[in-house]
Amino acid sequence: MTRVFAFVDADNNPQVGVEWRGVTYNFTLAWDLFRQIKLDATAPQFPFVELLLESGLFYSETFDELFETLMEFRSIKDLRIRGHWQLRAPVQRPQKVIGIGRNYGRHALELGNAIPDEPVFFAKSPSSIIASGDRIVLPKDVGRVDYEGELALVIGKEGQNIAPEQAGEYIAGYTILNDVTARDIQKQDKEKKLPWFRAKSYNTFCPLGPWLVPAGEIADPQDVQVTVRVNDEVRQNGHTGDMLFPVNEIVAYLSRHMTLMPGDVVATGTPEGVGPLQPGDTVEVEVGDIGVLRNPVR
Ligand code: MG
């Protein structure tokens, strides 16, 4: 499986990495060589995954062609990532992060909500994004803060009024998102008929990653297991086949209300089993073959 991630090197330079045929390479460096060999020096460079999404190149075929071409000219061994580096979220500054609420029937019921007849969506501030491995910081005086493990999709092409059967063309890839929520604050705001925005948007409340997997690598996004463990104990164990609104319908519905842009992140909702986090916990969200998003809590 081809899996893409973002990182910074020892000098804090942003780079893109890719796991290709089981080995991790520096894609930014590989592309730079590729453009010298096959393209020209004015071709764009790709220090961020967002730029790859905006260029419409986020396909497994891009990585296959790149590395197969380079292998004709040289060994690609020296393109492996070396030295000190640090993981970043695969998408760090999306224009928007949208969450779908109550998209699994049993989760809607566990929080005392009715099963919706159309998708419920809300915003999370992009400034809440952190990488796998980064700490979730529980704010003071907000009461209960919950984990919510979710499959997330990332948009690869600008679109509005997208038909459900066309939605796949707009989904660049899939990743994992922990939709951390200040539950008591959300409850207070719900009672006052206020939006959920602040409960969803505290700093560090959007762990994202570790990998972004090209959509073509996921055979069926509605056949993926979503598991959350806190301190190695399973707390959520759901299946995306139980979503009330599948990913294609979510993309179509959102695009009737707003233009979706490359890099936009959509969290597709959480299965039942949400619960509170405590300082010292480690929370892991595992989604199918995409990987494990792991964050300590402070
Ligand atoms: Mg959620």
C-alpha cells in the first residue's frame, strides 16, 4: 500500500514522505530529481501534501511512475529518509475541517439524540490539528473531554453540487481523525441552541494522520473497521458499513452547501463507545489498513 505523510527534517524544513512498496522515501527529494530528469526546473516542488492535492497529482500512479522512472536512472536507496525528522499532520492548513455528527445510529442514541434524516455537519477550527504522537492538552475548567475515532476523507478537487455517483472523483484520500470534543461545553451550548464550534475547536483537539492514503488504495470505504483503544483497552469498535450516510452522500450533501476545496478534511462520524480522556492516557485510533493515530493526553 502507498501511504503518504508529512514531516520536518532536522533543520525544520517541511517535506513529504511516502511509504512505497514497504520502504519509506523522501518524496520531496525524489520529485526534485524527477523534475530534473523528466520535467524541467520550473516544474513545481512539493514540500507539503496540500500542494500535491492542489496539483491534482495525489494518486498512487504518481508515486509508481516517479519511483519506477528514477529506478531506471539510479538506485533509489539514497532517497530513504535519514537523520532526525519529526512527523506532522498530513494536511496542516486546510481551508476547512468539517465533522459529521450522529452518522452511526447507536452513537446518536448513546448521547440521547434522535437518528437524523439528513447529514448533520459542524466545523472544527483547522488550528486544532496536531500530528500522531503530539499531545492532546485537556483545557482547564471545561469538564469532560471525549475521544471520537473516525475515518476522515480529504478533498482533492474543487467542487460544488457534486452528484453522489461522482463524489469519488473529488476524494483524494483517506486518513484518521480523532474528533476530540469538550462534551460538557457541547452540552451547555446545545441546550442554549448554540453551535458546537467551540467544543470541537480547542487547540490539539484534532489529531490527524499519521498517513494519507490515496483513495484508490481503499477498496471500499464502507468496509473498514474503526477501533479506539485507551491505554490498550478497546473502547470503540465500529464498522463504516454502519454509517447512516456513506462517504459519497456526505461529499454530495456538503457540496450543495459550500464549495469543497483541495485539502479540505471531512471527518465521517464516530461509532458508539465515546468516553472521557484523562491526563496520562494514551489514545489510539486504528482505521482499517490506513494505520494507527496515537496521541498521549496531558
Ligand atoms: Mg465526531
